[in-house]
Amino acid sequence: MTAHRSSTRRRIAAAAATVTAAVVLTACGGDDGAAGHGGHEKSKKPGASASKGDHNAADVSFAQGMIPHHRQAVEMADLAASRAGSPEVEKLSEDIEKAQGPEIEKMSGWLKSWGEEVPEEMPGMDHSQHGMPGMMSPGDMKKLKKASGKEFDTAFLKMMIEHHEGAVSMAATEKSKGSYEPAKDMAQDISTSQTAEIKQMDKLLGK
């Protein structure tokens, strides 16, 4: 009888140990699951953040190309203050400066946040040879600086139309190939505003 009771106690103890072990394992599994879930949530957070700021090579090219493109447009527009012969050309040049100056700052900020190089300001550099459509050569800029009055207006309008057409082309590339939404939005703004200005300049030229 004693041996039977001893055997029963051993079986009960073994069963209890088994249940305890199962509970412990389940608890551990629960902890691991929670940790894994927590880790999964953490991995999602950077992804969610990145989705707002994802950019690709096209976005970088757009910003690095449009910055010097805008700088030259601002340089051309700045000349109008003392050389323009008509108030329409002077007003147009002011609008160009007001629009493109802040865009230069915004694109520079993007490039810095992406760890990419911001193009340096190099007066007189021949950007027309670097694949950016519509850029004026140093010779073009020299010609514009020497002109004044009606001669300046005509040269300015013809050059700025070509310059704007180049910017619209660059914007189209960004809209189709870029992935960074703020850059694509800017590209759309550039396309809309500069296409309207091209029509305005054509009108001023009597086209």
C-alpha cells in the first residue's frame, strides 16, 4: 500500500511538473511573441517615416540640376531691375525671383537631409555643358549684361523662354521618375507656373 501511494505521488508530482513546464513555456512563448511583435512594430516605424521621405536617384538629380538652373534664372531676372525697358519685363523678373529663390532653399534642404552634395555657387560657370536643358552659356549671359532697354527686353524674353522650357522638361522627368512627393509636387508647380510664364513672354514678344 505504501509503495502504491509512493508511486501515485510520483506520478502526480511528474504530472504537476509537466503542467508547470508547459505553463512556463507558454509564458515564455508569449513573452517572445510580445517581444517579436514589439520588434515588428519598431521595424514598421522607420518604414512609415521613410515612406514620407523616400527618395531615389531621380529626386537627387532633379534637385542638383534644378538648383543651378534656378540660380541662373534668378541671375538673369536680377539684371532686369536696372536694364529692362518695359514694366512688364521688370514685373516678370520680380515674379521669377520671388518664386525660384525659396525653391532653391527648399531643394538645398532636401539634399542636405539626404546626405547629398548641394551644388556650389560658381559665377560664370558654363552650366549649359552639364546636361541641363535651357541653360545659357557664359557668352549668352555676357550679351544679356551688355543690353538695355528694348534690346534687353527682347534678349531676356527669348533667353528666358528657352530657360523655362528646359525647366519644364526637367520637371517632367521628375514627375515621371521621382519618388519623393514634395519634389514631385514642386516639379508640378514649376511646370504649371513656367508654362504660364512662357505664354506670357510669347505674348510680350508679339507671338
